Amino acid sequence: MLKTLCSKLRSHQQLLTKTLQQVLGHPKILKHYNSFFDQSLLPATMMKTMDESDVGISCYISKLPGFRGILKQRYSDFIVNEVDLDGNVVHLTSLEAPAEVCSEDKDVNISDQLNKSYVTEIESFRSLAGNSDADKLKGLIDKLNSGVDVSDESVVLSPSSDKLHRTAIHNFFKERLKFLVTDAVDGPEDSSKCVRVRLNKGGNNGRGRFSRKRKDRNDKPYDSRGSDSWPEHLGKFLRFHLFKENKDTQEALNVIAKMLGVQPRSFGFAGTKDKRAVSTQRVTVFKQRASRVAALNERLIGIKVGDFCHVKEGLLLGQLYGNRFTITLRGVSADSEDIIKASAVALGELGFINYFGLQRFGSSSVPTHLIGAALLRGEWKAAVSLILDPREGEKNAISTVREYYKESGDIDGTLRQLPRHLVAERAILQCLKKSPGNCLQALKGIPRTLRMMYVHSYQSYLWNHAASMRVQKHGFDQVVLGDLVYSKEQPKERETFVAECEDVNGNNMDDYSNLDETSETDLPEEKNISVKAINEEDLISGTYTIEDVLLPLPGSRVIYPSNDIGEVYCDLAQKDGISLTETAHKIKEFSITNMTGAYRRVFQKPKDFEWELLSYTDGTIPLAETDFDVIAKSVKKSKAREDNSANGSEELPADYGTSSATFEGGDMLPGKSREEKINSEARMQSEESQSGGNAQESQMALKLSFTLPASCYATMAVRELLKTSTSVAFHKSLNE
């Protein structure tokens, strides 16, 4: 009897879920959406994830009704191109390595330089480094001249804490004894280093850092600074444009690093890019030839590199203006096209509330700001439990591992089963294994960027609530007494940016492999000088507009609005048992009073905003060209011209731009062919629909193109249009 009843309940629940999903997508229902999304209408499968209102995202600027649209139905519907500090949009335009001018410096020929006494050089070195080190050098050279194999030997000079002195020694060998190379190793004291001297094996000849003998040396590996002579005419960093599909930045660079045989830390980049997207960004790598990196294109899957040049400095996080987005919303529908058009126009003219998006807070049932709040209160054990304990809505494999640890406490067994992308969980367990019960030490074992993300997430949580209260109480069309602005009486400092990043499912902060360190909210002390509260004189003069209004991310060196919005921060923090002016513990990194804070604009207008309505019937066909599509089309066009020229014809075939041809040795296909290759399931469903004799219905899509500073979330611009949640669960439900 009970089994029958349960079976009926499950059947009714499935029917109700399907009906609700259909109703939620109907334009007449959406017409009546207000500025708050009604989570009570969501299916049970969606109730397990965080809603926007939970993190303070609750208001809109436009009073227009929302409409139906699916965000990221395909990853090619979300195209991101980095914008550099000069305002240039970064594109992949060429996969070829440029011809490099040969250096006048020839490779070191050791055989030509040996069998010499080098008396003069040794005596010069004696005056630089002393008798002991000079004798060591003479002994090494004597061995070389006598024919002894010293390819795996080295000489370690006397320790020195003087960096300038060590640099002089390095330069001596580069200038006077080029058949020898140097690097630095740790000295006997913490502050000291020793210069190590060894034979220059001309590119290592397979016996360098990555040779099979490395693991047998039981020694610190040689670093790359002196391993080869780099041409002086070339910058030491190779800059290139990285194009990737459905991969996060760090994942792509790890693949390239493995192929090149270098460490991932050899790469520099300005910011991480969305994973479920097609993106192009700048990357630098230390001492690599363009020809070698370009050759990887034949083996890379879902990744391409190009537009190579050598530069003197590597890229650092935060060295970008922002990103250029091309977003395609599929399955768009409303009572009339006029609603969609009016909403698009309003977004361009009015902008959107510059909320921190859901990506900032993770996607699980344990948002990152809750962990941050526990850290700020000094509740170390509670924070560890929030990170490790089972969570609702998580994948079965991960949920099983969490349950196993909670029931058994078996750290070794849990680590064997735990996926490697759960970096925080692994770090905590490894520390608890060494120091059982020491929760604070375990939390400090988490990589700094990740553990600070929890606290920064709580700052963002307070900011979002303050922004909503500012809109609810004072609107979005004028400044009011007490609002904060950058003072126009002084030079405006550059804002602190927080870049948007996502994981494979668009559920950003659960996969910690692609964290962006620009999420740091500390700012220079002088920044506070340029911020002021609006006074009566400012209101009369009309010097400031609504676009100038700022709100602070809490910290020790920010000021708060001098109106009622300033009280929102303290009131909300007090409800969470947190003080913004006093610390509950002595651990500085987990204390808001030890952070300087930052400022963020409340309202943001998209720059160079463009939009268009498109119709389509085949959901597998991309509706926007990627950088790779443009290159592929150009290559096919050139090839077609060559073929026709050989045949005595100059006309191009009519379908040259829609061919499914690929690059020689490449894996990525342009246009429809690439999408069908990677998304074969969707293609099969389309073919099944056609074989059933039913013509596919025409659907509408809205394509948006705009540029945002790196501090802004494109998903919040989309939210302003649709007036619906930007959560992945919601948009997945529309796609079912």
C-alpha cells in the first residue's frame, strides 16, 4: 500500500514539475513578473540551488515586463573577447608564427672554448668572489680540460645574502665564461642564497630539468634562467592570443604547459574567462619561441593559439580594461516583438544595477558568503563543516564521498575518492591528517586566493543588499544627499576590478581551478582621498549624476554613505553576528577590519551596445561568428581562389563559407560542423525530429554585443532584460 502511494506521488511530482516548467516559459505568465522572482513556483530540482534574492539581487531599473529567453543554451552563445588597457578588443586573427630575425649571437660551442687556461678570467673572478670560490671554479675548468665528464656535476659557491653581489656573479659567467651557466639555490640560512655553476649543455640535449635523471639527483632542479642563451633582440616573454571553447583559462594553460614541458606558473594572463563560453584573451609565457608554441595547434583540442609577438614584460592579473561580450539568447518569446525591442533599447540607454552575480557566491546549497561569515566570526570548526559536509543538489559521486567522510572520518579513504577539482576540501583533509582537530590550521592550508574568496564573497553579499536598498529607497534617476562619488575635484583613481569566471556548468565557484586573483578587494591607501559624500552644494550645482554613485565593499579604509544606506551594512552584518569595526579574533586575514576595502559603481551602462533579432529553425547552428570561424572562412576562401586559379577560373564557390572543412591537423570545425561535432546529442535529436516528418518551427533569438569593465557581470545585464533569474538551474529548465 505504502509503495503504491509513493509511486503515485512521484508520478504526480514529475507531471507537476513538467507543467510548471512549461508555464514559466509562457510569455503571458512572464508578463506579470514583478521585480522579484517567485521561487515558490520553481520545481523541486531547482529549489536546491541558491536564488538571487538570497544574495541581495532583487531590483531592476526598467519597468518594462520581462520575456522568455535561454542563456547559454550552447556554449557558443556566450562569446567573450578581452579588452586591453588601451581599449583594444583582443581577437585571434592568425595561427602562424612570425618569422623571427636571427640573432647575431651564435650558440655556445663548448668544444671551441675548452682547452684554454682561462687564467685571466679566473683571476678576475677571484677579485669578485674570493679565493675559495675561485679555486672551485678553477677545479671545474681543469676537469673539463682534462676530458672528465662533468655534465651532471656542479659547483656551489659560497652563500651570500647580497642580491647585487649574486647578480654580478651571474653576469660574470654570461659575459666571460659562456660555456658555463648559473642559477641560485637556497643557502644554509633563510636569507642567503648560493650561486650554482654547471656546464652549458646547449639546450640541455635531453639531460636538463626534465630529463629522466632529474629524479635521481636528490637535489633542487636547475631553474631556467641560465639554461640557455636568449637572443638579446627578443623580449623574454612570448605574448599570444589564446582562443578556447568550453574550457576555463587555467585548464587550457595546463594543457599547453604540459605539451611545452614547462610549469603552469610560466604563463601570465590578465584575467580568467568564462568556461561555458568561447573566449579569446592575451597570455604571456617566459622564454618560448613562437614557432614551437604555434606547432601545438595541430594537437590542441578546443584550444588555438596565435598572434604571436615577443615582449619585455609578462602579463599580470588585472591588466585589462574589461571584456567584449557577444551573447545570444535563444527561444526568445513575448506578447509582441515590441516588448523585446523596447527592453533592448532600455538596456542600452539606462544600463543595469551593477550587482555581483551568482557566480560570485557559488552554485551549491552552501553559498561561499556563508562560509565567509563563519570565518569572520572566528567559527573555524563551523567553516570546516560547511566546506566538507554533504550538500543538497550535488552530483551523486561527490555527495557519496562527503557522506562517507561524515560517517567514517576516514581521511585517507576520502582523499582517494575525492575529485581533484575540489581543492579546498582536499587541502583541509590533508591538513587535518597532519594536525587532527586543528580546524584553523586546516583552513589556512587552503590556497590563499581561494580562502580569501570566502571573505570577499561576504563583502559582495553586503554590497548587493546595500545596492538593492539604494534603488528601493532612492530610485535610479538622481543622486541624493549622502551618496558616495569619486570627487571630480581630484584625479580619479582606477577602480578595483572583480572579474567574472565560471566552471564547466556555469556554476562558477565550485570548481576552484580558475579563480581570478583580481577578486582581491584591497586598494591603495590614496584611493580613499578621491571619494566623498554628496553635500547640499553638490546637489545644487548638479555636478554629479546617478552614474557617479558608488557603494563601498566593507574595509578599514573606506567611508560609508552618510545617508540611511550606510546603516544597511552594519545592520545586516550584526544580524550575522559580525562587526565591521571590531574583530572577533586575532586572525587578520579573516577580518574585515584588516582589509582596506574598495568602491564599486552602483549603475553600469554597457559600452558600444548593439543588438539584433534573429530567426532560426536549427538549434545546433551557431548564430554568432567566433574568431576561429572568421579565420577558417578566410583560409577556405584563399584555398578556393588557389584551386580556381589553377583551373583558370577566378570565381569562388557559392558555399565556400559554409563548408565543413577543417584546418590541416586541426580539430575545430567552423560554424555548424564544429557545434555538431562537439554536441552530437543535440544534432541527433534534431535529425530525429526531421525524420518524423515534422518541419522544425521557426524560433527567435536576441543577439547582444557590448563591452563592460572587468568589474561587471554580463549576466546581470541579461537579467535586466529578461526579468528572470540568471541561475543555471532556471535556464536549464527552459531548455528541457
